[in-house]
Amino acid sequence: MAVASPLEKIGAELRRGVIQVAALSLLRDKLYGYQLVKVLRSYSLETEEGTLYPLLRRLETQGLLRSEWDTAGARPRKYYTLSDEGRALLPQLTKLWAEIADAVSQVLNPAAPVAVSEDEA
Amino acid sequence: MSPDMKQKLQRWLDEASTAMGGDADERQDALLELETTILERIDERTGDGESQSEAIDIVLRDMGDSQEMGASFLPQPALLPPHATRPFLIQTAALFAAHFLLVLGATVAGRSLDLPFGSITPLPLPPHPLALFLRAFETLCFDTGFMLLVYAALPKVQRLIRLPHLKLSTDVDRTRKLESVFFLALTAVVLNFFRDDLLALYVPAEEGSAQVPLVGPGLSENLLFLNVWLAAMIVRDLLYARYKERRTTLVVDIFAGLCGLFVLLRLVAAEKLVDLSGAHESLGRSAEGMGALLNSVFVIVAVVGAALLAARTMQRVFRLAQLRGRGPR
């Protein structure tokens, strides 16, 4: 069994954290689970079914998503989309994400000060 | 799909099902979703030219261990989910304290306490330490079992009647505030509708009532103010749940705090909160002493409560001043 490198491990953890935000954003449109997996992969956000489906269920239980079965096609599909509450939350989440991304970018900047100055401490 | 392939897929799904929690409907729903995903992936692979047999093997291998997948889809519910442990312990402790206080009240009065939902029997007098310990243990077991039943039934009830706070579970503050509104409303109902049985009526034992004459007139006289305080707290928590911290919310919070202070100070000044003068003759004159002791305890609790409430109200006043300083919101 191949041992994951530290970079792979950290990368996987980072992706897992952002999948929730990405899934909520993509579910502005109606998508079924596997379709969402493929869309996420197209953005290089690799995710496993075992991670995504429980997440979708949790978000649905929290009232941020709603789902419905479409049995009209050849194969029944469970479609997920944002609930009203989820839609209301999305702009706040987007703003929060921008703040976090901005903060992390600043920290990652090699020119960023590492020590806190005496005045700020 | 060949019967062999179908059987292989079904076996995988059956194994996943054994590791799933949830009820039959939830499992069915999860299994169907899992199955359609697997079939979708098989279709993609066969579309790329792979044989069905190869495709199903690869897809099932990629999906990983069937039971792990089943467990991650619908986790088996723990008897007490980790997030519920703390409220469970706090609520069980509160129930036990109230329950055992009633046992002691019944013991002091020397008679059973008939409540609308059961009877609380007194300890034999004089209370032997072993009897006291056994009754405390028995009470604790009963209360823990009762709370476990409530916690087991609560998710099902919430699913059935779809309580609003389920949908708000991402916002812990809001959920907590709505829960506190529920408990405040429950307190108001108990105070107002069960007061004859439980709290606010002094019934002398000589009248032959089975009621423990525990609560004196001091509390009954303040029922109106208690209600105003409760109503103010309910409005405050609803506002916090809806708008978080705003000027209006803070003003109502300060008003609720002042109401609380008024009520607690009135209770401190009241003549008798607890009255055991009509208690069982086996206690004789000691009933009066016990009543006085209980009164002192309640007065101390009320004074401490008033001090804490005053500090909190002051803090809210400063916060309001801070918000005003920042300009209109």
C-alpha cells in the first residue's frame, strides 16, 4: 500500500475542508450526487463518495439543502439543491471564505512579518 | 447486466446496508443513492470500452470497503451522540436535583407528594444514611433512564413535527436561544397552570390535602412580576435568536435584567417563601426551624442571583453605550 506523502496528506485535508463550501456554492443549481462529484473533480477538487454523500446528508439535516428523487429518467436520481436557508447563508459563506483566503494569502507571503511588534503585543 | 454481476452488486449493497444506521426508509434511500451512483460509474466505464465485468470490479474496488461506505453514509446512532453528552448531563443533574429536593420536601412534611404525573414518597424518619443513599441512587437511576428515553425519542419527534430549531442547527447560538425560549415558556406554564398543585399555593396540612405545604405566600404574591420577567426573557431570547446583538435586543435585555432584579429583591424582602408550619406532626416544632433554614437558603440564592444579574445588566448597559458610540445601526 502506497504511503501518502506529507504534501498529499495536507492537500487531502485542505480539500476536505473546502468541499463543504464548494458543494454549497455549486448546489445553487440542482445536481445529483455523482454529478456533483464530477463537477468538483473538474475543478480539481477530488472527493470520494464516502466523503461527499454523508456531507450532503448532513447539510440537508441542517436545513441548508433540500433533496428530491427524480424517477422520470431511466435511473432514479436524487437531486440536491440549496434550501432557502442555504441560499441566505451562501453570500455570508462566500464573504467568510474570501476573508480566510485573503488572510492565508497574507500569511503565506514570504514578506509577511513573522514576529508581532512590541506595540501590538 | 448479467445475473452474476447483479448478484455481486447486490452483495456489496447488502454488506453496506448492515453497517448503516437510520431507520428502514433512510437505509433504503441511502442504498438506492449508492446503487445509482455505482451503476452510473459502471455505465461510464463500459461507455469507454471496458467490459461490464471489469467495470463492476473496478468501481466496487474504487468505492472501497462496503461496510465502511455504509457506515459513512448513515452512521450508526450512538446511544448518546457526542454533541448531546454535555446537555444530557446538565439536564439530568438538574432533574435529579429537583426530584431529590421534592423527596426531601415530602420527607420534611412527612407525607407523600401527589403530583399530576406521579407520587413522591417520603423517606422513613429519621432518615437513615443508607436509606438516604439508596433513595438518592434510585432517584438518579430513574432520572437518567427518563432522560435517556427523552433523548432517544427527541430526534424522532423532531423529524415528525419538524421543530424550527432543527433547521437552525448550524447556528448554535440561535438554537440555544430558542431552546431557552422553550424552557422559559415551560416555566411560565408550570408557574401559571400548575401553581395550585405545585408551586404558588400555600396549603396547610391541617386541611387534609396531600399537598406538601412548601411554598409560602411570598412567592404567590410575586407571581405577576415573575410572569413579566419571564415574558421579557422570552422576548429577549427571541430577539437574540433573530437579530443577535442590536440596540433593541440590548434594551430588551436590560429591561429583562431590571425586571429580574426587581423580582429577586422583592423575593428577598418577602416574609415567607417557604412555609412548613403545617408539616407533619412527626417533625413537631422542628418544622418551623427547617422552614426558617430553607427560607434563609432561598434568600441567599436570591441575593447571589440578584448580584450576578446586576453585573450582567451593567455589562449589557456598557455594551449598549459602546454600540451607540459607533453610530446608527
